Amino acid sequence: MKLIKICCVLLIIFLPYNLSAEETEDTKPIYIEKLEVDQYSLDYTDTPFINQDKLATLLTNLKKRVYEAPTNAKIADDGRIISEKPGFTIDEDQFHIQFRETFYNHDAKGFHVPTQPIYPRVDKALLEEIRTNQLGSYVTYFKKGNKERSHNIALAAEAINNHVIFPGEVFSFNEVVGERTTNRGYKRAPVIVKGELSEGIGGGICQVSSTLFNAVDLKGIQIVERYAHSRSVPYVPPGRDATVSWWGPDFTFKNKYNQPVLIRAKAGNGKMMVRIFSSESAEHFTGNRR
């Protein structure tokens, strides 16, 4: 008898991953049978009560299974706008209602896990509006023969391309680009460390952050955080650079326009370009810039 109880407990613990025979891991929606729901009752009680801890574990695991991140609309290289795609997550309120209805109803057969859409922040209509008015731009150049450095520049440029900063938001280069690692495609290339040239993963991306800094040096942009290199760099005039490092300096700025701001960035053939756009009605907030 004791062995049977232990087996039942183990079954309940691993039940969040249990699906009916017709279901596969990628099938939506997930179906939970009445028999599975009944096993979430508290042990050693005559009255049926739901074990809230086990139910919370079930919900957490199901959320991981169901969740699909939304995809923002973006502008392709040829100028076409690729439409947004909504994501999905569990409708927790409906889940609790349906779970309890199934648990307390002896005639219930089960229920499909309810989902709800997650809408992306940037849709096609927004991009149509904010792509029309160019607020600023900047171009720098690099030696395309240095393949590793050119590769890193192009990768970081793609990371900030099509990024939208809403009014009052702060853009962080490190957060948007992410950690520069070999697993994410970055290669070893020359970097400046304490005034000396050396090699490091992601060498070259400071040219992207410096180009971006010069492009967003506008009345409606508040530079929040910027650091200069310990020695001059060849791609921008003295004092016009913005060094970044994953474990060190970041380049951040705040959108003080009344409209979202769009970054368009592209690198190739020895040329790094950043353009800043917003809508025709974009106006910056009055007050101190810095």
C-alpha cells in the first residue's frame, strides 16, 4: 500500500508534462483530461480540495510549454514592411476557472488549456508612420578586408536595426545588442583595452555604438551614458566616440520626442550607416537636454 502511494505521488509530480495520446509537444491547445485533473487533490482528506502547490507547478510548466514570444514588424532591406506576428501565453484566469470546473464536476471530461495573444509593441501601422521623417544620420568607414571585425560590425548593426524607442524610454546598447560571445556569432578582432590594442571577442562593435551616438546627437535625444575610448579611434573625430563593453561601459540615451524613434542601421562593403527616423509630428520636449 505504501509503495502504491509513493508511485501516485511521483505521478502527480511529473504530471505537468503528461498529455493525452493525441497530443504532441508542439500541438496547441494542450488538452488535460479529467483523470489528470483529479490527481491534483490534497492527500489524506475526505473532502476534495485542490493542492495549490502542485497546481502552481503545473501552471508554471504549462506556461513554458505554451509561451510564444511576439515578433515586431520590421523594415526589410528592400524597404518592404514585414508584418508583425502575435505571440501566445496561457490565459491564467480562464485556466483556473476551467481547472476548477473540471475538478469539481464528476461528469467533466477535461479541458483545453486556454491561451491569449500577446501583441507586439511595433506593428506595421506604427512603422509606416515613423519611417517617413529622418531626424539624423551618420556614416563611418572601416576596412572590409578585416573580415572578423567587419563581421562583428555587421552583426551588431543588425541587432540595433529596426529597434524602436518609445517616448520617455531609455535605449541601452548593451541590452539591445546583448552579450558578445562566440555562441552568438561574434569573432575575435582588435579592441582597445586600457589604451592598448589587443584582441577580444566582438572587436569592432564600438564603431557601431560610436556611429549610433553621432546619429542620435539630436535636440530630442538625451544622452544618458557615454564613455570615450582611452585612445583616439580612426572612424570618428576626437571626442565623438562611444565605447561599450558587456562587463563595462554602456551607451544609453533617452527619447525625449513625443513620438517613437526608429533606428535604421546597416553595415557592409566598408561602410557603417545609422539613420534615425520618426513621424512628421515628432517634437522634442522642452527643458534641459542633458
